[in-house]
Amino acid sequence: MSRLKKEALSVAHARAPRIAVAIMAAGKGTRLKSKHPKVLHEVGGKPLLTHVIKAATQVVPAQAVYAIIGHEADRVRQAVADTGVNFVLQEPQCGTGHALLVSREALDHYDHVIVLSGDAPLITPQTIQRLCDFHLAKKAAMTLLAAELENPTGYGRVVRGKPASDEVKDIVEEKAANSAQRKIREINSGFYVFDTKSLFGNIDKLRTDNPHREFYLTDMADVLTKARRKVVAFKTTDPSEILGSNTRAEMAELDTRVRMAKCHQLMAEGVTIFYPQTCVIDSDVEVGVDTTIEPFVQILGKTRIGSDCRIRSYSVVSDSEIGDGVLVRPGSIVDGARVGKSAVIGPCSHLRPGSEIGEGAHVGNFVETKKVRMGKGSKANHLTYLGDAEIGEDVNVGAGTITCNYDGSHKHRTVIEDGAFIGSDATLVAPVRVGRGAYVGAGSCITDDVPAESLAVGRARQTIKEGWARGKRQERAAGKTK
């Protein structure tokens, strides 16, 4: 490599420091009183940790993000494996300072490390970036993210060297604070940026002389100050984004914030939401312009809804794809299904996973579908079960029809070709095929294939006994008089 190229690489390296993100995700969450890992509890339809990872990976590449895991480590790793981040195992869990101690080998080759809390899902990539930029501009050894709260009770207070100074003199936990320090409303969020050499050159000075006998990362402020390294604070303009979730009540509050923010985002993008405080809409949901969402609707998972749709009250749509101009009538459940444009669903329909409803099709009152492909313009409007079926275009499925797809051991498929007409209360025993344009008479049990353009009737011939009912009533009356 030439000298000029080496100098160019050196300049580029100086301009672009290597930055990693470490996310604290090892805790048990004792106050949640849960057997599940704290960071896997959900707000906005996603695990707490997933929100933090999403914010972090908008600041640095996924391969520069390290989730420090401990309690139920395998479950946490599996839950977020698709994000592409790295993992560091903290075993046993001996505090936040210990978490970075065990991460030394993974993080040592970076110039700076941003430390985030895995249970604080409201943090934004913009704030993370501003915190990092502030740290670099101040050439600090440690930069903490501070926030000013109306009620700082329970948080460590940030004691600045001077009132208007960026430099931090100390971080005082509430239990150790004197009366003057308790009046301080600026608190430490638990988010930091460290100069890696300063961090790992001094982290061994942390001590466990505290009630829990743990290494606390907040103590690095005192350690670095005594080592004559610069410690500064950057104050966020939005204190809510540093909120953690130590209790179920706090988690519920965070969930409300996340979901309301999602509603406001969708409304800003052209979606009408009536009474948004009654709707449950997950973070990853996508909705097209001019769609209307009525009160008490739930839209969950990775659902995508097109434009000019109407989702009426008490419907639940999860992990589904709904085309443009679709009407979902009240009380319908759409789960893992695809619905073509201009289709009508409900009221009280149940589309189970694998259902594909074609353009302009109707699935109506108390109709259940499972692994069904229904063609363009077909209708099943009343009291019907369609499972493991291929239904063509312009098919009419009468009320009370059932595809008998399960024989006790295996599932079998029913095929109904284009233009067929299935009369009410028909029972189609799979495997069976109804040909193009064929008719199935009402009340029929169909066990054999029906040829195209034919009529199939599978029912007993009607028998009439004149006067039978009158005689039966007379017989009963005579029996009562004895």
C-alpha cells in the first residue's frame, strides 16, 4: 500500500470514529413478578428490546450493536435473532458495570460505545445521535443523557460542576442524596456514551460497596472525575423517551404512549381514526391513505392495509394483508390472511391463517375460512365453514355449507370450480371436486366428484304421511287422561 493511500485511510479513520452500541438486556425484572425475561415483555406489539434495537440500528450498523444478555439468555437471543445484532453473555448478572466488564473483549476495538437500556422503548435514533455527537464534540470520557422531570423521585440526581456547565461533578442516588440534592430535578437516564480507552482503562476501579454488592455503571462518573477525565451531561428535550418499565403499571403507560404515537403517525399520513384512544394498533402496522378505522379496532403484528378501506368497530386484524377498498364489517377476525381489493368481510367473519380472499369476494355473517383460496367475485355470505378449499371465481356458497376436510387423521382438499352454485346446508366430503358451472342441491351430502354443468343432489326422497301429526297429538292427549 502506498504512503499516500495509508495517509488517506488514516484521515478517513480520524474523521469516522468506530462506534458501537451496547444494550443492557440481562436483567430479570423482579418487580414485574414475571417468569419471562424483562426485555421480552411487549409494548406496542413488540418486545421492549426490539424497540431499542430498531433505534440503535438507525445510528450504527447492526453488526456494531451488542445486546448484553443473561437471564433466559437463549430466549432473548432467539426472539431478536433476525435483527442481526451481536450478543454478549453476562453470567452471573452483577450490575450494569459488570455488564460492560464482560463486554470488554467485544467492545475494546471500538473508539466509543453508546450504552442503552433494553427496557426503555421510547428512545429515538435522533436523540441517540445527538447524544453521540455531543460526546464527540466535547471530547469527553463519559457523556450521560440527562432529563429534567417534574417529579424526580426514585432517580439519581445529576450534580453539575457549575449551574450552566456541561461538566458533571457527581451522580447521586436518591437514597444517598442530601436535602439540597433531592431538590435537583435533573436526573440520570442510564444512557451513556464512553470513550472506550477511558472506560476500560478505569472500569476495574469500580467497587461493590453497596447493599446489592454489584458494580454500578453510574459510579464511572466518580471514577473518571477522580482520574481527571471529562464527564459531561446532555439534556434531552423530551423526558418521556428515557422512561423505563420496572412495573406492570409503567409498562402499561409506555404501551399507551407507543400506541398513541402510532395513531398520530397514521393520521398524519392520511388515515382517519375515530376515537384513537380506543384502538390498539401495533408499531409495525402499515395503513394506506383515506382508510377509516372505527373505534375499538385492533390491528396487530405486521398487518398491511391498503387505501380507501374501512375497518369497522370490534374487528381484530393480525398479521394480514388487506387490499385497497376493502370493507371489514363489525366484529370480524382476520388472522394471517390476504384479502383482495374491494372485498367485503363480515360482520362476524373469521378468516384463519392461510385464507386468501379474492378481489370483490364476500365472506359474510359467521363464516369461517381456513387455508382457503376464494376467487374473484365469489360469495359465502352466511353460517359456513370452508377449510382446505380451492374456490374459483363467481362461486356462490349457500348458507350452512361445510367442507368436511378432516377424517380424524388427515386433512383433505375440496375444489369448487368457477361459476359453481352450492345450495344451502350442503356438506362437501373431501377430497371432492365440484366442476365448473355445476349445481349442488340444498341439503345435499356430496361424497363424489360433480361433473361440470351438472346437478348433484345427495339427499333422501321426501315422504309425506297425511294426518300423521293429528293422530300423534290425539294419542298423546288420550295418554294424559288415563
